[in-house]
Amino acid sequence: MSAPSPHSTHEIVIAATLWLMHRYQQTGCKKLARMVEQHLRWMQVGASSPVLSNACQRLSFEWRAVSCAAQPVLPQPTLH
């Protein structure tokens, strides 16, 4: 049996961000939303590699879709 390969920091941050986004979808917790946004900011600032930069863009798009979908849509008033 071989030893597990070490993960790079950007792989860990990407996986953590995906996990936080998934948990946010399940719970709608505002604390998780802040953590996702912190991870995305960290990735944006530290995007020294093309892999991290591309992942940050993709995750930012996904986050916008997830966070908008989680917001309740208020019904429009009906005029009679």
C-alpha cells in the first residue's frame, strides 16, 4: 500500500470551498456564506498559478448561482 500523496494548498482550499458551498446549500447558514467568501478572496489574492486562478473564477460563478438560489424570492403583490 502506498502512502497518500500530499495535497497542495490550492487543492485543499478548492476542496474546502466546495464543501462549504455544499453545506451552505443544505443549511443557508450566513456564517458558511462568509467563510465561502473568505476562501474566494484568499484564492483571488493568492492566485499565482493558472490552476488556482481558473478555479477561483469557476467557484466564484458557482457561488453566485448558489447564493442567489438560496435567497428567498418574495412573491410580487397582486393588484386587483
